[in-house]
Amino acid sequence: MPSLAATVALGRSVGKLQLLANVGYARGLQDAEQYGSAGVAGIYQVASQVQLGLDSRFRIDLERDDDEPLGEREWELLAGPTLSVSAGSFAVIAGGGMAANRLRLEPGMNLGVLGYLGLGAAF
């Protein structure tokens, strides 16, 4: 489904600490689906090739009408620690924490564990 998305990000370094924040908005071109997002992170450089921090992301469905499918995600929150280690042109990033969401037209909130591992390269 085609859509348009825009995000504004701000960052500031305070010594070895990087503070990051972003806010975004997206809208579907066919079905008028829309959502908002926001994130904050703090990353500290522990050593020349190691960074440790906290990262969080929040996303909310902004479309409100009478034609909502059962179980559509109303909002979600992901938050927890992150670690990145670089070596030359490569980097490994790992993180974990908690994941929470609420599904539209269903009672209660869902809580779970978040974990990820990634490999990146710059050339």
C-alpha cells in the first residue's frame, strides 16, 4: 500500500553521550490510514568501538473511524537497552527490553519481551 511518511529528528552530543529524539507522521495514499511515531534514545560511548544506551519507540494509529478491523494495532511501545560494537567497516548491534501494545476493539494490553541482533557494514 503506497504511503507518505515524514520524520523530524534531533540530536545532541554531550561529551561521550548522544541524546536523540524523533517524531514522525505517515498517511496511506489509498485508504487514508495514518499513524504517528516518536522515539528517544541516549547512547554512551563506553570505549572507542563500544556504545551502550537506552532506546525507545512509540507508534500510534491515528485513523479513527467506524470501519476498524478487529485486532488492528492501536499503539505499540518498544523500550530497552542497546549495545553496539564496531570493528573496521562492520558493526554488531544487540538489544532487548520490553514490548507492549494494545489492539483495537480488544480488552487489555499485551506485554512481552523484545530481543534483536543485527549486523551492519559501511563501504
